[in-house]
Amino acid sequence: MTMPFEATEDSELDERLRDPDPSQRQLALIELEDTAEMAHVPALIRALHDDDAVVRRLAITLLEELGDTRALPGIIERLNDPDPEVCDAAVTALRDIRAEGADAALPLLAAMDHAEAEVRRGVIVGLRELKDERAVQPLIAALRDPSAAVRREAVITLAYLRRPESVDPLRACLADADEQVRLVAVGALNVWNSPALLPDFSKALADSDWRVRVEAAIVLGRSTLSAAIPGLIAALSDSYWQVQKEAIAALGRLNANGAVPSLLEFLKSEMSELRRSAAYALGDLRAREAHAALTNLTSDPDIEVRKAASRALEAIDRAGA
């Protein structure tokens, strides 16, 4: 029977962590949960490179509890771990060690220029958790990284930080060669919801990738930018029904009364999703001219369409009462 650790020396822990059985290496760390001390730190740092993901995760957790800044470089490397649970543990450890007085941002910022793209990406994820404003300029620089995955994470992290100096660099990302970068850039710019960004959102509404166009329509629908209405009406002719659906919803939210004739046509669509969205939008607009068409739609074969039509009629009737 294996005895639990009490005042285990570093050399003894090293020996147990060299056991060929990963379950024994895991047990060695589990038994340290309440008794870990600074003497164990070097062995725990070495365990960060163990072949077993559970061992790596347990080592991170113990190093987090000890709060020793010597562990920061090794924990940063684990931001790029192939096991997502290890990555999550690394992010949490970096945040908590920093809370105990260590400056976790400094080694993360130093790793921004790492040769491996996956490490750079992981570092940016770590910086997002720390919410350290010193990261803004390095993150802006990362928007030009050769790796699309790195650029995407930089966009998301800048949105978290919400610094005004990142607006123009994020606007430039709407022309990125990678559609996923453009997609998250639209969402990131939505944080500011500024009329000055209308040309950028309108540009995204005409993007070559339909998913970017969908995101742009959603963002415009959540805004108060009535000047977006003409572009959204044009988007009703998009070749992708997903874009049409979000443009319909956005027009309803923006009180686009001029779109009523177009929305009435969608009540006849072969796609139930579009009929349902048009019904809700016409209800949002309190469009009395849609009353007869919506009444007919209460007999639609799709139950969700019938619900939407009924609710729209209730909204219209309340407005006219």
C-alpha cells in the first residue's frame, strides 16, 4: 500500500514521477493535494512535460496552489497543450498565481513572439483571461500574424479589452484573407456600436462569405443604426437563406416600416424559417397591412409559423386598440 506524502523531499517525488505506470504518477500528485510545499516545485515543473495529460493537469493545479512564479514559463507552455483540460488548467493557474502577487502577464507578453504559432495562440488566450491592458499593443501587432488562428484570437481578446485604440486595427481585419478572422472582427466591432462603423458593417453585409454576412446582419439588428436599413433590405435578396433570415429579423428590430412590402412576400416563402421570421418582423413593425396575410398563416402546416403569426397578430391588435 502506498503511503501518502507528509514532508516528501523533491528527490523522492522525482522518483515516484519516473514510475512507468501513469496511474502511479497520478497518485503521487493526488497525495500531494493538501501537503505540497515549495520543495516540490522543481519536480512539479518537470511533471508539466509528462506524457500523461492527467499528470500534467495535476502538476499545474499543485503549482497554482503553491503560487511559485518559477512555474510560470512551464505553465505558459501548457497553454498549447493538446489536451483541452490541461489548457484550461493552465489559464486558471496563470490568473490565480497573478492574483497572489505574481505578474503573469510579463512572461505571457514575452512569449508573444514565440516561433510556434500554436504557442502564440495559447499565449493570447491566456492574456484574454488576465485582461491586462499592457497587452493591447502586442495584440494589435498580432493582427498581422501569419497564422489566421493567432489573428482570430487577437481579435477576440481585443474585443474583451475594449480599448479605443484597437478600433481602427479591428476595422482593417474586415479585409483579412481568412473568413473566420473577418467573422470575429464583425462581432468585435459590435462592442462599440458606433454610427461611424456603419460603413464597415455594410461592407461585411456584402462579404464573400455568407457566415460573415449573417453576423453582420445580426450585429446591425442589435444596433440602433437606422441608416443600416437600405443595406438590410438589399440583403433580403441574398443567395443564402440564413442571411435573408437575419436581415428580416434585423429590419423588424430597427422599425423599418419601408420594408413591409418585401416582408409580406416572405410570408409566401417555401421555407418555414423565412415565413416564421417574416411574421415576427411584421409583428415587431405593428404592420396592419399584414393582418390578412398573417391571419392566413395561422393555418400554416408548420406549428412554429402558426405561433409566430398568432403572436404578430396579437402585437398588431394591441397597437391598434
